[in-house]
Amino acid sequence: MMMSTARARRLLLTVLLVALVAYAAQPMSLYAQSESARDAPEAPAQIDPPTRGMSGDEIFTELLQHNDMRNAELKRYSAIRTYAVTNASGKLYARQIVQLAYRAPDTKMFTTTFEEGSGLVRHMVFKRLIDSETDTAVGKEHHDSSITPANYSFELVGEERVGPYYCFVIRATPKRQDKYLFEGTIWIDVCDFAIVKIAGHPAKRPSFWIERADFVRQYQRIGQFWLPLKDQTVVHVKLNGIKILTIDHGEYALNYSTTDRQEMQSSNESPERFSAATPTNVENPCRVRTVSISGDAVGAETAMAGEHKH
């Protein structure tokens, strides 16, 4: 899936929504299940110099073309999302688990299966994020925040392994000061021309009360598709400390159907996971890719560069 206008906008919308509840919500005496800011930071990885003779804009042209092909093939999917807001020590403000059902081209339905904690957080953050995503899917929101050359300048700074994926590393600089644009880094798979990870901060300070805001989004490859794995937004609020929004995405079922025998594939069956990374063949990363099966068994997927199906 491509990083659409809707997804790019929601990444920046979360920053403001988390800040809105910082003064009203009180944390529960429960530690969040997901990672938090207290975790030790990862050691910086080695960035290799570019080897493929492509510019940042050329890479994004390829990415958009590959996204169009992938999107045309993705007819429907379901997934489970877990939304949570915590503070820096991991204490939980609120959590909500929803089931998402998507049907091409523009239908998204969300069903809440579990919720706990502050009703204010769930209403002002989780509900508004879900409503925004639903409205954007049917064309009710039109703010142009897509990650394209129209909105950003792209500079190829090198190549780097991110979990099982070998990636182009792109520096993204917004072409205007806009609270729905960001400044940061994008990692793009060199074989599939798909976004693997985005890390950055808003191009424009979204509120006087926000001293700093950073977000990271990770994607995973499931079959021929790339779908969200995890979002984390960390907001430093004046006089009120750090607030963290985490969204975990999982249990995908793709192109399922009750009336025919279309492929059905769950993210629990054969996704490529960041947590089970094994060294990739850097000389030709598109030749052999080592993947994790259900987090336990490890297998190899062979795909010659240029013969990879999208």
C-alpha cells in the first residue's frame, strides 16, 4: 500500500490530538503492552553509500508506479488494530482494540472489540483518528499531504538494512511550512520500491503547547503487499511531560472472499518481521530475502531482481 494523502495526514494529526488530552487525562495504574520511551534506543545502523545511480525523485517515481500496481490488486482485507496512549513511564491512559474491514476502492468499517481507560482520550484521540480515516477514504477530506515530489524534495543519502529489508535511505524536506507535512527520513525497499519505515517530525509546530513531536511508522511485507505494522508518536508537552500514542496493526487477512477461492493470507502466517531480522545479501538484496514465519521458523524467499512480481 502506498503512503497516501490520508496516511500522511493522520501521522501529523496524531501529534495535535495527543497534546489535546495531555492536561485532562489521568494515567491508569497499568503498564502498556507496547514499547515506550523508557526503552533503550537502538544503536545506529551503518548507512552504505548509494550504489544504484538513482536520484531521490526517480526512486519515488518508481515507488508511485509500484504502489498503483499493488493497490489495483488489493481488493479487500481485514486487520486488528490496538490504539494506546501512555506516558513516558509506560502508564496507560486508554486503550482500544478495533477490527478494520476494508473493501476497494473506498470502504472502511471499524468495529470496537475492547476498550478501557479514559473516555476523553478514547473520544478525542482514537475516535477522531478513526473518523478522519473513514472520511478520507470516501473523499470527504482533501488536504494534500501526500508524500510525493509535489510536496517534498527527496535526497538519496545512502542504503541501509532495516530488519529483513534492504532499503534506500531518503531525506524528505517539505516544500512549504504546513502542519500536515513533515521533515524526516524515509526507508524504501530496493526490490519492491515500497515504504518500509518513516521517521520524522511536523514541518510546522502544530501547537504552542507542544515543545517537540516525533513519529515513526513501520511497514511489513505480506505476500506482494506492504501494510502498516506499527505507529508510534511521541509528543513533548509543555509543563506536562511526554505523551505517547502507539498503534499496533496485525492479524491481516488479504483478498479473502466467502464466495470464491481467492488467496487468504494472515499476517500471523508469513509476514516479514522487523523483530526476526537476519542479515540480507547486501550485494544483491533482491536475490535472497530471509523472512520470519510466525516469529519461529525461518525460510528463504528467492526472487531475482527484475523478476519480482508486484
